[in-house]
Amino acid sequence: MTMTVIQFMKRFPNDDACLEHLMAQRYGFRRTCEGCGRPSIFHRVRTRKVYNCQWCGHQISPCVGTPMENSRTPLVSWFYAMYLFTASRHGVAARELQRQLGVTYKCAWRMAHKIREYMAKVDGDGMLDGHVELDEAYIGGRKRGGKAKGLTGRGADKAIVFGMVERGGEAITRVVEGAGRRDLLPHVRAHVAPGTHISTDEWMPYRALPRMGYSHGTVEHRSKQYVSGRDHVNSIEAFWLILKRSIRGTHVWVSRKHLSSYLGEFEFRWNRRKAPERMLADLLAFRT
Ligand SMILES: [Zn+2]
């Protein structure tokens, strides 16, 4: 279960509680000091968002590398914004943050953008294996149409997104320039383990997969075939469906420029869908 608002307020009543949580989760109070090399206990420096080594005064600032770094917005507001991002199923629009936090639209927009980028970073991209489905989707833009693959004219306003989904596992997406072999296959090589079984539709570039060391099965969507033995692309189509619904429902539309950070946010949520209570904890504990 994810935290309720009441639980959240109890857990993070003020900036001191937030900072202490970040320090505990990202560094720990008892640690070997990077400054003097001695086992040490770190204490909060009053009036500043830093902790000091008990021996040498070496300082750790728990916000470094998070969206809160160098921000004048209270930590509580950041924490609450991140809470909203992880508690909602479809993401949070800047207008909503503005309303709930009482900040300007500009500030809300910037916070939302930073949180999305952070979610993408925390999620990262691993290696998929087992049984993987590949597909492309056309997302965003103001114009309709442009369903043909690799279109540059009519559907040029839409962005092409390439998706790789492991059945029962994680999803990885990329905004790509086109839907040709050179646009798609390098991502497969980078993110799908050799020997993996891959299901796709009949789109030409995928025919090269066996030569790349994958086992490959197709469904002929053109001939209205949607399942062939173990081959189908239902998982990735479910992924696209929720993604498009989220974008439409929350943001109406998303510019091509910002699409990859929305995708990162969406992947973060999708990849933790079986353990939603981990979402906020993962965000607050992450350290590179
Ligand atoms: Zn020290």
C-alpha cells in the first residue's frame, strides 16, 4: 500500500524531518568520513542543510544530486510533490502542483520537470531477457493521423517512441528519429540480452533479429492475426494504452522536446507497479 496523505504528514511534518530522512537514507549518520578517514558520527549543522563529521568538520549535504539541490522551495513541498507523483496512477500536471503547493505556475512546472527527470534517472535502464516484445508508437503532437511507419510528412508532428517490454518484467522506451532498422535495432542490442525470445509484428526491420542472435516470432497484424503460439504483442500494447491514456488524461498533449522525461516518469511507475509502496522510498533513497 502507498502512504495516505495523513501518514505522509506525520512522517514528514517539516523540513528538518525531510532533511533527516534524506541523510539517513542516502548517507547514514554513522559512516567512515571521506574527509579524515575515521569512523564517525555526522551531526546536523543548525540553520544549514548540512551534516558535519564529528572529528574533522567534513560536510555532507543530503540534497546533493536530488531535485531539491540548490532550490529555495521548502523540502516539505518537494517531498509532497514527489509523494503526489508516486501516489497518482497517471502523473501530475503542473497546474495541480501549483494548486496543491500554493506556488507559482512557473515554479510548479519546473518542479514537475525536475521530478520527472529524477524518476527517469532513478529508474535507469537494465537489460531485458526472458521473453521480450518490441513495438513503436506515435505519440504527442497536435495533429491526428500519420499512422504509417517512419512517416515524415503528415505525421511529422508526432514523435515516434520505440518500446521494449519484458513479459512480467520491466519496460524501456526511447524517442527515435524514425522507425527504420538503424533507428530501432541499436536499442535492442543495447537493452535486450542475446538469446532472448522476441515477439513483434511483421514490420520489416525486425526481420534482422535472428541474425543478431535473438530468437524471433511474429504476428501478422495485417492479416488480423494477433496471437501465434507464444508470440503476441499484448504486453507492449497494454503499455502504450496506459501511456497514451496518462498523457491525454493528465497533460492533454506533450511536446516532443519533453516527451522523454514523461516516458522516464512512466517507466518508473510501470516498473514498480507490483510494489507501489517502494516508489517514494526509492526516490528518496537513491544515490549514484
Ligand atoms: Zn572527518
